[in-house]
Amino acid sequence: MLTIRIMTRNSALRETIPLPDTIAGRSIVLVGLMGAGKTSIGRRLAARLGLPFRDADQEIELAAGCTIPELFARYGEPAFRDGERRVIRRLLAGDPMVLAYGGGAFMDAQTRQATRDEAVSVWLRCTLPTLVRRVASRDNRPLLAGKDHEETLRQLMERRYPVYAEADVIVDCGDEPPDHTTNGVLNALMEWRPARRLHVVLPSTSYDVVIGDNLLARAGALLAPRLPQKRAVVISDRTVADLHLPTLMAGLEETAVQASSIIVPPGEATKNLDTYLNVVDQLLEMRVERRTAVIALGGGVVGDLAGFSAATTLRGLPFVQIPTTLLSQVDSSVGGKTGVNTRRGKNLVGAFYQPKMVLADTGTLATLPPRELRAGYAEIVKAGLIGDAAFFAWCERHGPGVVDGDREAQAEAIKRACAFKAAVVGDDEREEKPNDGRALLNLGHTFGHALEAEYGYDGGLLHGEGVAVGLGLAYKLSARLGHCPQADAERVIAHVSAVGLPAELSMLNRRFSAATLIGHMRRDKKVRDGALHFVLARGIGQAFTSADVPPDAVMDLLRDEGCEA
């Protein structure tokens, strides 16, 4: 932890305030319009942090050997901005400091990126009347020279405030004393936590998965650097829209992203060709352009539907995933699989289409019913069973906390599961390796999809519940075939059951036909050359694919699990 010693006018050391480790070793950058108090606040902040203070404008004047008004007069604003960019890069590359930017510095995209990489940025946000009063007697501002101050500042606010909103921290400033504002900045910095990021690198593209709290409210700041156009259409279902759409829209509006929405009915039954065609028609009715982004706000159904719509409308629109369920945060939102169901089976019509970014706001998990939270956990534990025995052991210790709402456990689980899937997808983007790679992510899915098809995708069985049963069946089948110890199958079933998920067919309280389930499996997209492919295991964390599973072995397993012939 970084310790801050607070000095006051009346005493020496008054108190010690710890700041998060995430601040230590990084510069703190203050941005805002002229008159926001960047220099006066910056000096006070630097003194309290024990860091040097630098004013970017003063550093530019030192480097140029003349004043900023003279630079503007001699060379014009473009040349000044180029010099400003180079000076700021040099400062950010040095030791940590408090650095006050000139009002236009943060408008430069390269400077913003350098700031994100090297510093924590704080926007000192002021109202127009406050700024007008503060600059009333200042004549050394090139952008105000000979102009109406209020009108000029209003125009600058309209243009710059949506960009300033990309700062890491926002502190509202009024007419309070500078020490009061400085305290506000310190408090905001103490509360600031950077979101976790995973960088997914694929042969075709790359993108970030961002994991953290309050990302919906900051969506505009996070997405603005990635969107080719500040226009988006949010696709959501009615349930999720009622809970989260206003927050997302406000977050987009903060950075001047013009957004509209398309609302579909909730539930797996919505993921069909009719709904897909209706969504595409609405997108075209809105006159979207090829640079207009489609944002999926919801669970896996919305993500798959919106992604397929984005992939095919105008031959491809920029796409963003904002998953709101645990299942979609660790599974469907990462990897680029999109599609819809048909009466022949699940996800039989679709496309591989990668997002520009994934925002996994862990705050949305608090609104999930316990059943959905448990269903999402099935995809988390699956990651450990496929290729990370240590992660499965972590799940055995912390899994109950994840499904019971332990926010720290949830964040860590999402991070680990997404990192595992990102590594697998990076090695096999389009599931072209028949015996390893991405195909391993289907552990439990051959059985699980068959069960979902039998239920009719009507919500009677959630995807994660089907996968949970499938995990138990896959390990039981592996043990029967001599690939893994029976004790491993029992261990898997014990853990899946311990977190409240069904791990065996008997837990579903429904009768099944073995022949019917196998028929569903034969229509699954994992069938190749007419042969069923299963993901089996040689032990915990040792999954492999096989096309040599005797049909009789599957039939016998299902019969022994209580299925009718």
C-alpha cells in the first residue's frame, strides 16, 4: 500500500491515508478545461502524495523557449499540439508525478492512450458558471483571446467534456476551497480500482475482456476508444433492459455515444430465425451504417442473437458484448460464437464473429436469481476439468462462495475462467482442430445439448444445468471406458452437487428415453462423418476428444442412469 502523509497549515503530520497498490508507481494526471484548477489542485495533491508536480504547459514553454500564446501565434495550434504530445510522452515515461495537462491535451487520441498505459487520469469537472468566473480576469488564454468567454467555454465543453469523460476518475468541482477539492480527489483515488483486463489474441483480430464493478456506468469511457463511430444500437431483452438499460444508456451518453435500443422477449425460445430476421429488419429501419456498433446487453441468448445479427447485417457491424449473467460472462461472450436455434437443434445457424470488446460488469450478478447464478458456475468448473486441475481444486474450495454471492470469489472465478477460454480460443479460433483445441470446450455439452433439446429450450432446463449433468455423465463414461478412475467421476459429481447443481440424470426428476437422447446427439453440430464425438477425460484437468466411443457404451450408461430404452 502507498502511504500518504497529510500536511495541514496548523500542524506537521496530521494523519496517514493508505491508497490502493494500484496507484503506487503510476503518475496521476489532471485533465479539465481552463479554470478547472488543475495547477492549484495539482500542487496540493503532489505535496500530500510526496510526488513532484509538473505543469505540461510550463514544460512546453521551457522546451520551446517561448510562451504558449507565442507558440500559437508563430506556428498555429496543430504544431503546438504535436509538441505537446511529445512533451507529455516524455513526462509519462519518467518517474511517477502529478501532472496537469493543458485543456486540449487529453483530446489527442495518442495522448489518451499513453495516459491510460502510464497513469491514472482525473477529470476536474466544473460547471459553466464556475469556469466563467475563474477565467474572467485572465487574458493569457489563446483560445479566449478577443472572444466572448462564456460562449467560447460553452463550445469547448460541448466538444471536450465527452472526451474528458474517458478519464479514470471524475471529480465534480464547484466554488469550494482548493483544499476541499484536493480532499475530494484523494478520496476518489482511494476508492478507484482498475478493472481486470484480459487481452484475447486471435489469428483474425484481438480484443479486451474487461472485468469489474460499475462498468455499465463507465461503458462510454471504455468503448469510445474502440468504436469506429459514436453511434450504437443496444440489443437486450425486456427483463435485462428494465434492470440495466438506463445505466448503460447514461454511460454511453456521457461520452456522446448516440444509442438506441431493440428489445426482444426473454428466454431461450427467443433465439430463433424469426426473431433474428426481426432484429435485422429493425437495424436496417434505423439506417445503421457499417461503422454503427451493435451492443449485446444480456445473457447468452441476447449475445448469440445480437452477435449473429451484427455479423450478417451489412456484411458485418462492429459488435460489443456486455454479458449480464455469470454464464455468459465466462462462456458465450468470449470466443466469437454467435447463432440461433432451429427445430433441428441448438446453434445450428450462426457464425464465428469476434467482438470489439467484452465488458463483464460483476455488479449485474447481484440481480440474478440463485438458479441462474448456479447455472453459470457450471461453465467455470468446466474450465478446471478440461485442463487445469489446480483451478478445479480452487473451485472445490471457493465454489460455494461464488454461487452464494461472494464478490471477490466471483471476480477471481470469472478472471480465471475467461483466461482459460481465451487461451483455448486463441489456439483454435474456428474450432478446426478435431481432436484438441477449442473442441475441448464442449466437455459435458454433447449430453447437455441433448437434454436441452429434450426440454425444448423453454427454460425448463438451463444451459448450465444441462452442462452440469453432462459433466457428470462425461466423467462416468470416461471411467466406464477405462480412461479415468471412478474416484474422479465421483469427485466431480460430489462438487457439482455441493454447489446446488444437478450432476446426475436422477436429479432432474424426469424420465428420459436413451434412444431419444442419442437421436438428439446425432443431430448436434459436433457430429463429423456421421460419428458422435465426445469430450472425455483421463483425469481431473486432462480432457481429450474421441470419436471411438461405442454407441452401446453410451446406451448402457443412459440406461443405468434410469433412462428408458
